[in-house]
Amino acid sequence: MNKLPGSFNSGRATFFILVFVCIIVGGAILKIASTVILPFVIAAFLAFVTYPLIIVFDKLHFPRFVSILLIVLIIVIGIFLFGVVLFTSGKMIIDLYPQYEDRIYLLYDWVADLFNLPNDQAVSLWQNLWDQEAIRNIVRDATLMISNFSLRFASSATLIILFVVFLLVEASFFKEKLIVAFENRTEKISRIGLDIMAQVTRYLTAKFLISLANGIIFAVGFSLVGLEFAIVWGVVQFLLNFIPTLGSIIAGVVISLFALIQFWPEPGPFIIVLVIILGVNLLCNIFDPKIVGDHVGISPLIILVSLSIWGYIWGFAGMVLAVPMTVIIKIVCENIPIMEPVSILVGSSKFVRKKKAEKEKAETHQ
């Protein structure tokens, strides 16, 4: 018996209910087992991004183990440079702290009067702060968090590098495994893999260029205003801008606080710094999701939603990986007929117009 148009399809409804339940359960597993799963996911993305270099090295007739060694060396140097930037920046600020202590105390004196906080002018600023129980708890929690983060970062970095090595070694045999395992579906699976690699690479390229432009604008603008560590703040903006929306906000708050301390009590330079931060971040938050969304075919709204979801599951790393993970989900859904509506719903307007044109073309040829 034929179903009437628009009639209820119990089989499809059951399927989507099961998918929803699997998503909830999968999200819980990803969060609980993040210490094991997250390093592997990061390593998989690094392997995806660096595999084109392996192909280039193969064309140059490099032995595979030499190619992998070079890739690992590039990754290690990148992690090392990131650590050096953070360490050097922190050390510079600590070394120059005595120059700012009086200004910080003047600022604290004003805040203490405004909010009726303890303020004994006979002792140092830090003694005044330490006498407040809330500040002591914040410092202790922050110290413990930094210590735990350092240990986790060291162990995770080692695990990620090992995963990358084995993934790149396996890559040369992966196509052969697909042929044996899936036979007639090998071509489709290979196409999905190539599509994922292409879109993730496009996303990272677009994000890199946008973040680099933001960092340069910050460094040049702050140098002209006279803000100290202008290059450091440009690097901070470049790095944090890889987190859509939230990263630029965090960078803006940190830089604004430092500018307030440096220029206090003069309002002019601080206001100029604030205008630069707000202007660049406003443009970034308006155009960044649109530009990135068009490059990967994802709606700007979905990018912001995915940022919240993956940030909840994996924290800071989840925010960085939010867009690539959403890209993978979209591409997989796009290649499964029953899940294709999901890929259209999360797609950008440009992607939806493209799919509409493809369907109209297919209907015309029928």
C-alpha cells in the first residue's frame, strides 16, 4: 500500500530517535574519556594536515621514514616555539613588574575605595590582596590548575607525537585496507576522506590568514599608541583567534587590562587601545564566521553552536577543534542518503544554493 505524501514515516522517525540517543551517549563518552580520545583526535587532524607534505616528499623520492621524521620535527618545533613565546612573554612581564607596581597599587586604591575593599597602605599591594580570602582561594586554584595543565600538556604532547607517527606509517597501507575491507565502497570512502582533507585544509588556511591579519593589525596599532609588548599582544591575538569568537574576546580583555595598568590614570591612550580592540574584534566576529563558513560550507550560527558544544566536551582544545569536527560530521552526513538533510541544515547559504542547483540539474536530466 502506497503512503500518502506527507504521511508519517515511523521507520525514519525511529532512525532519527536512535541517532539522537547515540549522539547523547557518544558526547558523554567523548567527555568522560577525553584524556585518551582527545590526543588521538588532535593527532588525526595533524596527520590529515601534514599528509600532503608526505606526498610532496614521496615525489622527491624521500624514504617514508625520513618524511615522517621531518613531519614530526616540524610539529615538535611548532610546539617548542609556542612554549617559547608563552615563556618569554611571561618572563618579560614578570621582569618589568616593578615598573608597574605603583600604577597597579593606584588602580587597586581606586577600586578598593569604590567597592569598600581592605586597603592597608602600610603594606604592599600583594599583602593587601592576600589578606582577602577570595583572592587566596583564586591564587591557589589557579596555581593548581596551571600545574595540572603543565603535566597534562607534556604527557599529551608526547602521546600526540606518537599517534602522528603511527598514523602516517599506517597511511601508506590505508587504501589497501579499504579495498580489502569494503570492496565496492572503496571509491566512495576515499572520496569522503579527500573531501574532509580538502575542507579542513581550506578552513585552517582561511583561519590562519585571518588570525595573521588580526595579529599584525594589533601589533602595528599598539606600537603606534605606545603600548608595551605590542608584538607579544599581536602573537596572543594570532593564537587565540583560532578559537572562533571567544578567543578574540579573551585576548581583548587581557590586553585591555594591561593597557589600563600601563596608561593609568591617563584615559586617552587606553581609549585608543580599546577602540582598536573593539573595532578589529567586531569586524572579526561579524565577518570571520561568514568567511570561514563559506570556505567549509557551514552556517555561521552552526559554527557558534558547535563552539559551545565542543567547548563543553573538550574545553579549550574542543573550541579549537569545533569547526573541523563539524566539517567532518557534515561531510559524512552528506554522503549518507538518509542523513543528507542534516548536512543541508548545518550548511551555509552558499552550500545550500549549490545543493539546490545540483538537484534541479539532476531533475532536468531525468
